[in-house]
Amino acid sequence: MPRDTLDEVSDDTLLVLYANGDAAAARLLTARLSPRVLGYATRLLADRAEAEDVTQEAMLRLWRIAPQWRSGEAQVSTWLYRVATNLCTDLKRSRRGRAGLALDDAPDVAASGESALAALMQADRMTALQRALSQLPDRQRQAVVLRHIEGLANPQIGQIMDLGVEAVESLTARGKRALAAILAGRKADLGYDDDDDDREAVR
Amino acid sequence: MTDVLDLDALLAEAAGVRTDPSAALTARILADAAAVQPPLANVAAARPRLGLRRWVGDLVAGLGGGRAVAGLSLAGVTGLFLGVVDPAALQSITTLVAGETVLAAQMDLLPATDILWTEN
């Protein structure tokens, strides 16, 4: 099928096309989904290399499930986030006890269209945010990232985390409060002025 | 309120940062996809049947599947055999039904309908 025709096709349909032997469908699904999984895994793990491994494994599981995929039963992206969440949880469990991990791998910030200084400041803010996220309990971090960075709706997050909508709301709210408390002491890292009492960034 | 909005702005800024996979990662993912992709031969085998094969398939399915069709065929062949051969062993059953000794081939198993046409 021509590439420009595939661009408007849903993930569901692309997966069926892949299972039917369409190689272009695999390329398009990779382009659509792998950045999202990689960004999510990077924020959960704070380690780019591990996040890349998780992304590859999650995509591999998607390719394997393709022939049995039932269209309309679940969103491909939701399924993939769920797999990535479980893989990240397993990885974090396996690395528990290992000391000295660098938890500063924030997603890369592109400098295109911005001044180098602005890009540097944004990179600093993203690193500070990543450090704060890394201090949250796993479930709170997952909920906050899925809701406020990946932009998913609460029912979708509930499917990913095996929770009801109210539990997701509660988890997200607690995570956000904890994040604000952690970032309160890092206004300088975020590029906010410590002396300006009227413009406290976070508390 | 301002505090919440600032945290929201920071999270929104993070949401706008796209994490592009490296060319090496993309190549690894696509290599996996190619390695486990079902072969096209399976796709051809899974194509919908057309014409006579499809008609026969639908008929068999409508009759209850292959086993039901096999049972029906066996019953039909047995009935034909009994009708043609007229084995002597069946004569006792004929006598029991007809009440007298007649040949099975002479029996009138359909009731007469003349009575329905007579006027009172």
C-alpha cells in the first residue's frame, strides 16, 4: 500500500496489515509508536540505554501479537504503554540493590529554532524535572507521566495500570503534590528567580 | 493557584519534548519486525474462498459441519441399499407393520387422501 495512504490509517489497521505481510506498515508503526514508548520509558527509568532496550522489547512483543490482534478490543498504544510499564517495573526490580546508577537521563531537547541559551535552559529544566520524577514512588511516577506528559485520559491510564478511574485520579493528584514539593527547593535549576516572592514556581 | 499553573506549564513543556529513537534503535526494531512477520504464503492460504468451494463450504457449515454431513450421507446410502436389495430379514418388520404377508415393495405407506374429498 502507498506510504501516503497509510499515513491516515489507524494503528489497529496498520497492525493487521503488518500481520498480512505489509512491510511498510511496520515502518509506519515504528515511526508512530517508538518515540512515545522511548520517551515514556526514559522518564520511568531515567536511563536512556535501558529505555531503548525496553522500547525494542515492547515493539517486538507487538510484532509477535499482531497475528492474534483483535481489532477494536483495545488501542494499540494503550497495549504498548502497558507492556512498557511492566517491562520498566521488572527492570527496576532487577536493578534494585545496584548502587551508583546515574538517574539524570532526561529526554533529549532539540535546539532547532531556538537560541542555544534557551535550549540549554530548557535542558536544565527537563533534567530537574527528571530528577524530581525519579524521586516519586513508581506508581505515582507512572500516573503523573502518563497523565501530564504523555497526555492520556484517566480511563486509558486505568487500563494500563489496572486501576479504576478514581484510583488513577487520586494517584495522579498525590504524585503531582509530591512533585511540587520536591521541585520547590530547585527553583534555580528550573530557571526561576528565587528572590521573586510573587512568582514562586512551585511549592 | 499560580503554583499549580507553573507546575502544569513545566509538565506541558516536557510533553512537548519529542524523544526520537536513534537510527540504530529504529533499525533494530525494524529488523525484529521483519524477523517475526508472518510469511506471505500464510496470507494467501487465509484468503476467502470463492465460487464452488465457498458454496460447498457454506452448505456443509449450514448442515452442521463435516461430521453431520458424513452422518447424513451414510444414512442416505443405507436407505438406498435397503430399497434396492430388499433383504429377506426385513420381511418380518413389513409383516408387523402391514399385519399380513405382503412384499415390502407392494406396501402403500402413504395414507389415502380420498376421504378428504368426499362431500357430506
